[in-house]
Amino acid sequence: MNINNLESCFSYAVMVSAKYVAVLVEMDGFAEPEIIINDINNAKDKLEYYKKAYNNDLTHKYSDGIRIIAFTYGDSFKDIEHDLVDVDLRKFLEIEHEEGFMGE
């Protein structure tokens, strides 16, 4: 997973007229990741922020221990919750690290 995947997600969300885009951010020292949800009208500006603040591997450029670990889009907070919380992301992330993102 990298910044290009994040950009593709945000672009697709705009293309399909989703209402929201969201990222799951892991931070050292916190028990659980943080979900950040943005209105689709802010997607372009928020993506530019992420591209400036995060490295290609989605680690924060200026703060060690902060990284984007997942992202999605949806038409409701429930959609976002399903994608980022209800789905067992830890299992997915373990597979991703073993196999690469989407078979890459």
C-alpha cells in the first residue's frame, strides 16, 4: 500500500460520487488506530495534504510512529465503519505484508 493507492482511492471516490473518504491512522502509543473521515468536497485538498505530509509508504514525514494503514470511501459513516473497523484489518494487513498489496 502506498501513496498512489491512496490517490486512486480518493480519485475513484470522486468519480463514483461517494459522500466521504476516510483513512485509518495508526499512532505509536495508542491502543487503537484513528479513523479520519472527510466530506468528498474536501477530498482534493485533503489528498494534497496527505501527499505533502506522508512518504510514499504512508509513514508520516515529520512524526515518527504515525502511518496510514488503510483507507476507503463510502456514502455513510456505517460504510466507512464496515470497511475500516468491522473487517478484520489486522488479518488483511498481515497478508498484505506477506504477499504485497493486491498481489504487487
